[in-house]
Amino acid sequence: MVLTLKYQTKAQLLARFRERYRTATKRELAKLAAWLYDRYIDGDLTATQIRNAFNLDTQAKWDAFRVKIQTLRDQYAAIDGAVGE
């Protein structure tokens, strides 16, 4: 999915996203993490853009955050795809 913005820059989008992510709870947080990781994997957002928005000023912080959002994405996908017997 290509990220097409009309009325804001990627930096503005990420600033708003960061605030929403900061205040999100449980399932919403996992959903937001999944969206963010997918945009990163698709190349719509770069590591530098995400690092700047989330104040991840070292490689170690970025690596930990990337693993966290990837894990949340995978867990969200598992829950979202679960079905009963």
C-alpha cells in the first residue's frame, strides 16, 4: 500500500502518530505498531523518519523499538486471524 499524503508531510503525520501511539492502550497500540511496521517494511517511511519522530537517538534504541513493533505486529496478526473451533 502506497502512503499518499495530501494535506500533511510525513514528518507531520509521524508527529501526530507518535502522540496517538504514546496514549494508546493494548489492542490499539498493537494495531498502530502493525501499521507503522508495515509502512516501514513497504518503504513508505524510513528508519530515519521514525527515529526522529520517536526520539530514538541511538542505534540500540532503534533496534529495540523495531523489534518491539515487529513483535506487536505479529501478535496483533495472530489475534486478528484467530477463529473459533
